[in-house]
Amino acid sequence: MSYNIDERGYYGEFGGAFIPEMLYPNVEELRQNYLKIMAEPSFQEEFHALLKDYVGRPSPLYFAERLSKKYNTKIYLKREDLNHTGAHKINNTIGQILMAKRLGKNRIIAETGAGQHGVATATVCALMGIECIVYMGEIDIARQAPNVARMKMLGATVVPALSGSRTLKDATNEAIRDWINNPVDTHYIIGSVVGPHPYPDMVAKFQAVVSEEIKNQLLEKEGTENPDYLIACVGGGSNAAGTYYHYLDNEDVNIIAVEAAGLGIDSGESAATSVLGKEGIIHGSKTLLMQTNDGQITEPYSISAGLDYPGVGPMHANLYKTGRAEFIAITDDEAMTAGLELSQLEGIIPAIESSHALAVFEHKKFKPEDIVVLNLSGRGDKDLQNYIDYFKL
Ligand SMILES: *Cc1c(COP(=O)(O)O)cnc(C)c1O
């Protein structure tokens, strides 16, 4: 049994492409070409050259000595926080902008919630001199002013989504509407392992550079490619998919997925999608999502803007359903405490998303000889105001 995608675009029973007829030509063009393009030596060469010299890869695998001592186990941090633009999202947008160019597209659209994916997209569009339109909910534009300014400075047009709850799902709807209206010249850069097939697979393959590097780095440091545990936070699931990718079918390696419990699983203010979600279709993919009894999407909540997505990628829905991964839900308070702890034990201020992953050490005991690799998905600069307000700094 494999936990990777099958020929039909499914992970177990999850995935597929549930899209309106008018979107079919766009998605089908991508589906027919993405693997072929990614396999071209010239594509791989350009992708890896940019990852090296522009993004700053390979990101270090850092042995966190003081954190390890505190929890009496061996903890390595995969430093995606050190990437250009401060998180893993750039790995995907670099890949997709090269894909768009090879498909002959000269216009890029994207959706963004907190603005992190919008910034990563605006960055690669500036790099390539390609027009960039980012859809963002009106509420999110007001909440995330610094990222809106970054996108504008990078030359992108930020278009407010004025419908519904005026947040991420509404921005996504606007982006899809745009794509339907501009099928020939436009590529839609989706920001996580979500959306219709082939997006979850394509994004996972771009992020897979993370686990490729972990294998080499661990071999060098520990004499084995295999950690005992991998830990990553899950919003849509892209940094986690990258962390797990080359280990998915290696069951010697335990996988831990961390979701945002918000104010608590049963509080009604949560984003723990796998636990609270039911099967349904969101953004073109069959997966687990938080919904009402009528099947309407419910608004998630987390202190971390990057984790409050109402669905989860189909790879992760399958990892949950099959039990291949252990899912742990972390509250706002637990995450904030873990973020402060890493800052003071290691001198690294993590993104609040990554702080959720770090809080696992208070939840689960590891053996002293266990090798635990945690993906530090991003740096905390963007979250400073949140930390200031929370800790009254
Ligand atoms: C966006 C983001 C996430 C969540 O997205 P995934 O697709 O689940 O990885 C996690 N960490 C950081 C730093 C982010 O910016």
C-alpha cells in the first residue's frame, strides 16, 4: 500500500478534481503537462539553481541542543524559517512560476489568507517580470496590512474579495472566477497541497525538496537517513507534505501532524480539521473539511493565520483516515508558550504556525535515543505583534 497519489489523482478515497465544466480545460492542461515538464532536465536545473541561489537552500538541519536537553530526546529543526521571504512557501511558488512559463502563461493569479502565500507569489512574479493579481478577503486585507504593503511593493495588484465572510475561502472563489474568465494566458498558483488534482501532487513534489535534504543531512549527522519521528504543522498541509514526502511509505519513520485547536477542540473556535471535519468537497478536492450539517463550510479559528483553513489536503485526510500519521491538536495558548520557549532556549523566534508543531514536546514523551525532526516552517517576524499582545512584551 502506498500513501502517495495514485494514477487517478487520489490518496485512498481523497483527492480527485471536482470542478465546474468551465474550469476543466485549465486544470486538464496542467494535469496533462505537469509531470512531463517537471521531468525535463532544464526544468530541474533551473528549479534547483533558484532554490540554491535565490531561496538559499539547502536550509540547515540544526541540532537544537538546549531544547533536546529539556525534553530528553534528540531534536533536529529543519530551518525553513531561513528561506528567502521567511518560510517554506517560496519552494512552491518558484516551482509554479517556472511551470507557468513553460505553459506559456504571462499572467499569474493567487489567493491569500494571511498574505504569506500572496507575498511568496508576488516575489516570484517580480523575479520573472510577470503580472501578478492576488485575491484577498476584505477582512484579511484590514488584518494583514504589512503583507498587503509587501505585495504592493513587489508590484502585485491586490484585489479585495467582498463576498461571503470576506476571508480566504471567498478570495479562493474570486481567483477561480478569474481563472474561468482567463483560461488561455493565466496560471493560478495555489498555495498549499489543496485544490483539484494535480495541484496537491504538484505542490507536494515542489515541497519534497525538504525531505530530500533531511535524508542527506541526517545521514551525514546521524549515519542514517531515517528519523524516528517527523513533526510538522498542518494548515492546508504543504510544509508537512514536503517534510513527509520521501518517508511516506517507510513505516519505520513515525509521522506526527499538528493541527490548530484554537481555543479548544470543543470550543467552536478551532481549526482542527481532521478531528472535526467530515468528508466533503472543498476547492475541487474530496477531503475532510469543517462543515455544517447542511454541508456549508464553517469558518475556522486559530491564533495562527496560516493554520485557519477549513479543509486539509487530501494526502493528510488519507494519513488521518489510515492512521499512518498521528494527529495532535494544539491550542493557541500551548503554541504561544512553545514559541516563547524556543525563542529563549535556542534564540530562534518561530512563526506561530511552527510554534504549534513545537508544542508537541509538552504533549508526547519521546525516548532519549529517538531522533525527532521538526519542520520549522517559518520565522516569527510576521507574528511579532501577536506575541507582543499575548505576552504583554
Ligand atoms: C502558510 C504557512 C503554514 C501553513 O501552510 P501549509 O500549507 O500547511 O504548510 C505553516 N507555516 C508557515 C510559516 C506558513 O506561512
